[in-house]
Amino acid sequence: MTKEEFVDNVLELLREGKQNLTLSELELKGIKGCYERLKYSEILASANCNCTEGHLRREMSNFFGKITNAFNHVTGENREKIQKNQFVPLITEYINLKNKSQIINKMNEENNNKIKIFEKLNNELKIKRPMTAAIIKSYLSDDPKIQNSNLKELIEKIKDYEESFLFSLLHNVAYDQRLDDPLIQSIFEQTVNDLKMQTNISDLDYEQLTSTQLERIELPKEGLEAYLIIKVDSSKNIRYKNITTIENIEKHLIRAWFWRLNPNNIQNKDIKHIPLYDHNHTLTHIINDCRERSEEITSVEFFADEKLLSSDFESWEYKSEFKPNTKLKENYFVNSRLSARSCIDKTSDPYKKWIKKWEKLQNEAIIVEDIQDNDCKHHCRRQENLTLWINLCDCQQSHEEMLIEIASEGIPLALWSRRYNLSPTHREEINALVSNQPITELPKLIHKARNPPEKQESQSDYFGHHLSLLLEDPNRMPPFHYLTSQHLG
């Protein structure tokens, strides 16, 4: 530190300590002399001063009182007035404190910026959550603290990781093919870019940090999602009918469970009952309860009997954080399942047929099978196809009768329109939607068809508005005692 820099720091301390910045010529010479470790007599001699040594001592004594007051004001201490030999150490201490404070302020600013970056990440992922948390966890399998975290908690924890690992983690997640969503990929890419700007990391350093693929655990297909299960039973006091409206929903007995499959162990299942509320916001409370348990939910499965299974469950509405009337289909894949299959005897023929047909369905494309004759039972029993897609619209029998036969014959997949006498064009649209598609693509295809572009959304006869789907995996069936529980919350 030069003599001029020393004087500048003295003036800065006086200014910060709310003291008079005006220094006499004698005080200034005394300050410079103290910096050079000169005695008072040497200061007078070197500065060519015409005053006495006593006068210089009195001037500097007053100055030392002023600089001590400034230091006490800045630090909050209560030191006694310093002596000449304590002056330089005091200024040195002030400089160190100032540098430390600047470092802390910079760290706080960087940390606040980092918090904002990850808050932005969490907000942008509020809707687009499929598999995201499970994929992040797959890179952190050696950290048991994060395995039970939902996505919001997960983001809060990973932001505190060392920068070198954090960059590598976010880079790997951004380009993980399992995300299968360009929007999520772009969100993570932007997060990485924001962090790069905030930390001023060079492109070369970034490339070195992200050049190695992190180890990850592979996720079982069923472990990628958490499910909301809703069982609907009709009240004895009303007829079976479409139950989309809130008023009709409240006239039904609804039970709900949150079901999460552990990504690390598909046998380790977590299923919890969701308490219900006795007013017109039942579905909203169910969704909110799920979000408190996990941010990862992407699928909703309705268990109902044959009379209710053709209801438009996907159009049930709840209040989301974005709009008051949000249909389930807008944010979730909605599937229907037969309640009767939850208690099926595993030694029975229907169960054995169900298992056999499901296994073959995993390895083959979907076979489109329209029933053109009038007898569903005869048709189902005559066909030997192990995978069977049924478009129910051409049968004279009711959907209820068809679904009973589907359960009896162990058919795992059915897709139909709730509208009878469907036009040939609409029937072809439904068939074309899934014909020759692998079963793994079916949820995406149905979800897309139910959420068409705005132009088709306004058309009441658009085929996607009336699609009912029965997709029954016998290996992913909640324990029977949950679905038969009489506890309604």
C-alpha cells in the first residue's frame, strides 16, 4: 500500500464514520509521517514545518480522537482514543474489515442471484414436471437425503452443491433423453446459461466441467411417475349419468389415494389415503394434497364400475394456480380402470387371460379391431387376438355390457367414443390415432388428442372431446384393501 493509498483509506474511514473530512496541512503531514513510522521531530524536520513539536502533538491527538470515533461508528465498537503507535494498525484493521465486508456482500449478492435463478427454474417447471424429479434423483443416488424430496425441495437442495458438480448435474439433466420434452430441456439449458453469466465461468472451464457423463441409475418405467387414484361410486339417490359438473361430482362417493412407486425399487410402493372435504372443492383439495406430497404427479386414474366408466373424467374441473376452471386433461394423462379388476381372483381364467394379453401387448403394436357385428360377447369370444383394441361405437349393445365382456375376456386395452352412431370419419380418426403404435406411446397420443389446437378445441363434435380410454396393467394394481376401504375422509 502506497502512502497515497493509505491517506485515501484514512479519508474513506472518516467519511464512512460521519466525521469532518477537512484535514489541516499539519494533520496531513502528520498522517504521512505516521505511515512512514517517523517520530514527531522527524516529521517536523522532513516536512519543513515552522511549528513546535508540542503543537504537532496536540493536532495529532485531536485527529486520533476523530479517527477513533470514526472507527467506532463503522464497527459498532467502543474503543478508547488511540495513540500514535496504534494509528497505522487501526487503518490496516479497517482495510481488512472493509475487504471482508466487500467479499461478504459479493457472496450475498451472488447467492441472491443464485436463489433467483433456481426460483425461476422451479416456477417454470410447475406444469412441466413429468419424470423431472426422478431423473435428477437418478444422478444423486448416493445422497439418501434427497430421495424422498419433491421437485421443489429437490431444487432447493441442489442449488447449494459445489459449482463444479452443479454445472455438471444441470448439463447432464438438460440433455437427458429420458426427459423427452423440448420445453423442459430448454428450461434447464437457460438455467445453465444464467449460472454461467452469474459466475463468469469461461467456456473452456465449462466444457471441462461437463465433458464427463455423470453416473446415473436407470429408472423402471413404472417408477417415473406418481399417480393420483380416484375411485368413484355412484350414490344410490341419483341415476347413473355424466358427472362432469361439480354438483354431480358431489353426489357421488369419491375416494382418493396418492400412489408413488419408488424409482429405485419397483416393489417399494407408497400409497396414502387423501382426506376429502365436504363442500364443492373436492377435486381441488385432492390435487393440492397431491402437490404437497409430491410435485411429480402426471397421471390420474379413475376406478369405477361399468356404469360410470364412460363418464368424461378427463373433463372434471379443479381450481389451479393459473385459472379457476382447469380440466384434468390439461395437465394430466387421465385413464379409466374397472373397479371389479381390483378384487379379481388371480387363479381365475379372466385374470390369466388378462396377464397373457398384457404381456403380448408390450411387444407388439396396437391392433385396431372394430366390432362390426351386433353381438359383442360373440365377437370377443370368437377372436383369438391377444391384443385387442375395440371401438365400441358400432355395437348395438351398451357400453356397460361391452365393458363387462372386456373384463371377462381379460382384454387390457379399449378406446372408444362416448358418442353413439359416430360418423365414419370420426371412427377413422380414432383408429388412425393409435393404429400400429407401441403401447408405450398411447398415453402421449391420447393426451394430445384430448388437448387439440384452439381451432378444434371449440368444435363440440371434435373426436378428442369424447374419448374414453381403458388401459389396464395387471402388474400395477393398488392393493385391494385400499380400493374397497369404506373410509371416505
